[in-house]
Amino acid sequence: MLNRSCAALAIMLLAACSERTITPPGGPAETSAAAVPEGATRPEALAKMVAKGLKNPAFRAYLKAQLDASPYREHKLQFETFLAANSARALREIATENGTTKDALEAQVKGSIALEVYFPVPAHRAAWQGDEQVLVATALRDDDPPVAFDPQGRRQVLDPKTPPAIPVLAVVPVETDFSRIPARVIECTTDCGGGVGDVTPPPPPPPGLYMTKSHFVQDFEGWLKGSPEFEVHILGQKGTTDSLYDYQCAGEHAGGPYTFDQNDLDWSGNVLLFSKTQLDQYNAAHPNQNLRVFVVEDDDTACQIKTDAGRAERLFKVVDSLYNSFTAGNDSSTAIVKAYKYAKAGKNLWQGITSLIKTNDDVVGTAVEDDIVGATYPGYNWFVKGDNNITNGWINLVMH
């Protein structure tokens, strides 16, 4: 059996003083980019038209009512659905304020990428009462300077890092799954047809690998894109190939015990990442092949990793080389102690990552146990290592 203390000490010496200085092969990692279909109209012109539509007090009041009524997180509206609702009221009023026809505006919308509309800054959402003190802004990527328009159609470029004092309505590429209508919480304030004894308690959570808290050094999301949407993915060998496979996602839209919603730098709770049954089945099918815990900030389809494959491959290659490939983990429980501990990652398994990872999401990093990193962070036991081996955060993993 591997002597963990000796192995950890050797790896600590190997990685010493290297954490922030290694440059991956192929140069700096690319920033993730929103996928724009070929020939699609960029949304700047549409943002300007929406802004000019807000000269109309009745339209402003209508927009505020629709935003307030939205059941989606951050009160988002799907742009095309909003325009078509209530006999295309928004479409007509925006067209009128811009001196164009409803059909012409509709054609422009259909030629654009899919968009959503909302106030990404909570203070802006609370402050805007349907008045004319508002900007409409758009950007394609997290680090793009937002291009904004006032109701007179005047253009300005905003700081991508700091929002202005005036409320900003975002018209940006869709990140939300609008096909799923969130369940509303219904409180029982009168006789609901049963006593306390009729309430069925939820089933106990299944045994397995859990995350109990996480902390990240940044949100990996520009302010115009609203709150971050962190996801944790369990990656392992695909069949007997040299490719990785995404076995399980934990995140806002994962469902069941895999659901957690982190909209800030810190989160605490108890979310299942991989059940004991899943672990046992994986280990039986993939002897001597361990699992990576991989964190992304979702910019696109929920629970589907979409980021630059070359960037992810370089990240894995650098981190594996620094820590002698002890960058994966597995169930190391005994009859006395339950534990999820570091284990050897599959040799060069990241070479087959292209089939798994596409575009769009921001890579936060791959988890490496503190014993291997050779450092500790109070309350957490795994470091999240990003590009160039930079620590982007910490998570606490336990076996229940």
C-alpha cells in the first residue's frame, strides 16, 4: 500500500514555489467565449431599440410588471417570448418608438442569437421603479465592456468590472433554461387538509461523496451576466478508452440530492456529488482508474461542460505534472473511518477531453487534496487548481 505521508512529502517538494509560476505548453489559456452562430446579428442594435422603447412610460410599466412576475432566478425573461407575449405588446411598442414596423423588428430578433432580459445587479433591480433613469446594455462575453444605451438612444461603454449607479437592464445571450418553470413555494396559511402528522418527511440522503462547503476567489462572471452558477462535475474514464466522461453533475439544475445553488463566493450545506452506488459501479467497471472533481462556472446549458478543450487539457497537464498525477480521488473508507482521499489520475487521460468539452463555460479548476498540495486552508480539504496551477478556491469533501 502507498505510504501517503512519504508520497505527499515528495510531491510537496516537487511543487514547492511553483504554484503560481508555471506556464502551460502552448501559451496562455484562452478566455472562454460565447458561441455566436455564423451570420447571427449581434445584439447591440436590439439593445438600442429596447432602450428607445423605454421612452414610453406605459412600456416601462409593462416591462417592470413582467420582470417582477418572472419565476426565474434574478427575475429573468426570455427575450423573444417577452416580445411575443400579450399579443406582441412589447414588440409593437418597441417598433413604434423606433419608427419601424413590427414585422421588421421581428425579423431582426429572429436573426439574432437567443437573448434574455433582466437586471443583473440586485441593487438596480430593487431601485428601478419603471422610471426613465435606466440604461440597456449588452455584451457577449464576461470580460467584454458592456455597450449601453439610454432611452434617447445615446451610446456609451461601461466598465466591465464595476456597474454604474444608474440601473442597467441587460440584453445578453441566454444562460437560463427557460424550458423548466421553477416550482413556486406555496405556504400553507390556512387549513390545508391535514395535520402535522400527515406530513411525509423527505427520504434520508443516500450514502456517498458529499461537498459541505465551497469558497472561490472570484465569481468568474461579469456583473452584466448576474450571479455566478457554479457546478461540480465528476469526471472519469469512458469505457476502456483514453477519454474522460462526465458521470455526474451537481448544481442548481442537477435535480434531487445533487442540487445546490451557489450564487456567491461562499456556499455551505450538504450536496451529493457521487453516490456510494455510483462509486462502487464505477470502480467495478474501471479498476485502477480514479475520479476527478472538476468545477466550472456555467455560462451555457446547465450541467453540460462547455469550455475550450485545449485550455482544459493544458490545465490538467500542468496540474498532473506538478503533483505527480495525484490529482484524482476515490473512496478510501475503512470499517472505522469514512474518507474520500487523493488517488492517481489516469495517465494522460486528459488527451481525450475534446469529445467531452466544447465551448463557453469558465473553468474554475480541478480539485487536488491538501495533503498533495502541501498546504492547508481552514475548514476545507481540497484545493481547486485553475490555469497555471493558480488556486481559484477550496472545497470540503466528505464521505457519508
